[in-house]
Amino acid sequence: MMKNTKYVFVTGGVTSSLGKGIIAASLAKLLQERGYSVTIQKLDPYINIDPGTLNPYEHGECYVTEDGAETDLDLGHYERFLNIPTSQANNVTTGRIYQSVIEKERKGEFLGKTVQVIPHITDEIKHRIQILGNTGDFDIVITEIGGTVGDIESLPYVESVRQLLWELGHENAIVIHLTLVPYLAAAGELKTKPTQHSVKMLMQSGVSPDILVCRTEHEISDSIKNKLALFCNVRKEDVIQSIDAETIYDVPNFMLEEGLDTVVLKKLQLPNDKQPELKLWNDFLKRFKNPKNTVEIGLIGKYVELHDAYKSISEAFIHAGAQNEVKVNINWIHSEALTVENVPELLQNLNGVLVAPGFGERGIEGKIEAVKFARENNIPFFGICLGMQMAVIEFSRNVLGLTGANSTEMNSNTLYPVIDLMEEQKNITEYGGTMRLGAWDCVLKEGSKVRNIYHKEHISERHRHRYEFNNDFLEQVEKAGMIATGKNPKTNLVEVIEIPKHPWFVGVQYHPEYKSTVLNPHPLFVDFVKATLNHALNLPTNH
């Protein structure tokens, strides 16, 4: 029997970056704990087709789903909280909406009509919103609308929500509006006026919020809740406080205390029988907040000024740290700042080195120096994507003696192209959505470190790359002691390299960080953190 899917829309007001994604994910977690099947989607108002061509400084990391969609980093939060994969349908951009409508217009599908924002663009948005609901897989679809109410680019989305609220009926679709209640130190009080104005602006678009979630640094008193309820056309119990949290993983508990899930279920006329236990979630939180040891891990990257550029990696360290009852201190090190002279000073106190993904030649010599230091000094090393490629280049130069060995991404004329453009990439001229993306299979070599870590032979991991290990050099590299311990069974692409004689030296072409969740920390990160702890405590690392 098809489910009667309910919809929850999450809008934001006053300012951006209030945490709509975390509120959406926290609500979804609570509803999931109550036995409902839930998914979350993100509507992004920018005109890029997807974030794949955006500079990480602009938008943080580009998150990749199992089916190969390059998406907003909020989808990472959705997966980490819910422990279920997202897909292409979970992230929609204005660019994708307009592209689809224009393609239909070119094919003559509008029968000669003038194509307009209303109804054609809004119809396409409504269609995209309901794709997940129409699968029959979900009781509730939570839709986060990017941007801030009042932004010119968000208007078609708000209008689409207005239409859907009317079409679906108020028992099937509701709106949560997330705003800021700022504290003015000079006046010594919280101010409600920005929220009032934000709600007024939303109502001018024909949408009245059902629930207000108010971000705040201080407790919101009953009198302020009453005032907000009065001026914003909601009931007092529909005003939910979202106080600043020590960690994003506290937010589900805060929302449970505030009764956000209870209010949502009441408005959607859904049973409220099962109480969320959050047992496994709170077990994780307890371990995370009560570490027995601390490790120092250097994250060597070229976008470290914006930590969101490596969001999935930093979150994977939180999950793996909690699993090991260890606090992971990430030392953010810019690869451009690393030189032969200063590497020992900057890296000698680290218990582990992770060389991060990235594109282009800027800062790669610093990454190579970091790999060399970790390899020669027996510091646990983890290379991801470009990080794995840098490990191969460093080994080729300094162990094999192939002077100038490089990737053709950095030097197309290198005599030793140990990393080269994948064959199917050589004729590609468009950069958006054309890399090797999404989940690909890998077979792990018996007796290898990675096989022992995963406890299985066949794995599937997500990719985002154009360049690969050049198999012409494989025999040479393996003879010298760097072994390819994971390969794609169809393409023979080298997926994993390791140095068995090193305490912990692993490079992977894929992105394990995308699959790490609160309830399923990624085994590679868990084992790497364990190795860094052994290094910190001067214990031998098990081979």
C-alpha cells in the first residue's frame, strides 16, 4: 500500500548559516527513532547545476552520494544523522530546475506557451520536491530550503511551498521557520524584532509558519515565547528554542527536550506512541565527551582556512575518536606553508598525518614533503584521493629514484607519469559532473592491512576523481615495497596502496569519509585513529 507521505518544509530567516540542515537532521533523527521512515532533501537557490564546479572556499566540501550526485555538504549531515544513504533526488538546485524547464521548452513540450516562473518553474520545483514522496518509501519528507527568506533567488521556492501547502492540505504539509533571536549586550536582553520581521516577510509571500525554531545564545523566557507567538501568528508551544550547542550531535537531544518532534507529529496528525530512546546515539555522545586519551593528527590540505572544505573528514574523526574513546585534535596545516626546511618542526609532534583530497598543482610539493616525513619517521599516514596520489609520487621519487615523477595533472610532460588521466577522461571537455563519481567496487588483497580492517574482501566506496595510478609503474612500485592492496575488479584501477613495513601507511583513491556515520564510524578512520593512539602511547601497531 502506498504511504500518504507528509511534508515538512524548513525555511530560514534573519541570517544565513543558522543551521537549517542540523535542525532538519535532528528532527528527522527523532522521527526515525519513533519508527517513521524519513528522508531529507535540500533545495539550493544558486544557478550552478551542482556544487561540483564550485571552489571549496565558496561552498565548503562537495559531498558525493552513492549514485554519483555531487551535492551540498548538508547531505553529509543527513546521512551521518540518519545512517541511510541519500541520492540525486535529495539535492536540487535552481540551475537544475531551469535546465530541465529549458530542455522541455526546446523540445516543444509547452505547446507554444510563454514559459514563465509561475507556473512552469514552480511546477518543476513541486515535481522535484515530491519525487521522494512519490516513491512510497517514506512516511515523512523534510525539505530544507537554502538561503534566507527575502533573498530574490529563494522566491520561486517559497511560492512553490505556498502552492503545495494548499494542494496537499494542512494536515499533510507544514512549515518550520528557523530564525535568530539575537542578544544585545548593551541592552542586556534578547530581541524578537528580527524574527517578527522575518515572519512578516514570509507571510507576505503567502506562507505562514506553523512552528518557529529560534536560534539563541541565551535561554528564551516564557514571556519572550508569548511575545513571539502573539506577533508571529503561532501558539506558544510552537515556539521552539534552539540554544547554542557544544556539538551538533547534542541538537537531537535539545530538540527532544523542547518537544519539536511532538509538535510536528501533532500538526501532521500522526500517531505519537513511541518515545525516542536515542540509546546508541547517547552512547556515542558519552564516549565522545569523555575521552580517555588525546591524539594530534595533522590534516594537510590546500583549503584549510575553511574547515567546511573538509567537513566529512573532520566529522569522520569525531566518529572514529569516540569509537576509540580518544579526543582527536586536528592540526590544520596548509600544504603551501610546508617546505623541506620546516616540515620536521611542524610535523614532529603529530601522532598521525592525513593528506587530504584536492585538485590542481597549488601546494602539492608541501603534501609530498609531509608524506616523506611520515613515511621515514614511522608516523601513521592516511592519504585520501589526491593524498594517495601524492604518496605514490613521493615513493616514486625518493625510493625508486624516478626524479621528477609526477601526475600529469601537475606536469603533463613528466618523464615518469606515475599518476595519469583515466582513459575515459581523455576526451572530456566539460568539467561539471564528468569525473568518476559515486560508488565503485573494490577487491581487497588477502593478508593486507585494509582487508583486516574491513574484515571482508569485497567493498564499495564513493569516488570523485579524474586521475589514477598508472599501472605501467605498478611492478616497479611493488618491488620497492609499496603494494596495491585494493583494485577495481572491472577496470583494474588501483584503489588502495599500503607499505607493509610501515606501522600504518595507507592511501585510498576513494573517499571513505563520505560513508562514516555516528552509528557506523568508517573502519579505516577507526583503525587510523587507533594507530595514532598507539603512536602517542609508544605502543607497537599491529600489522
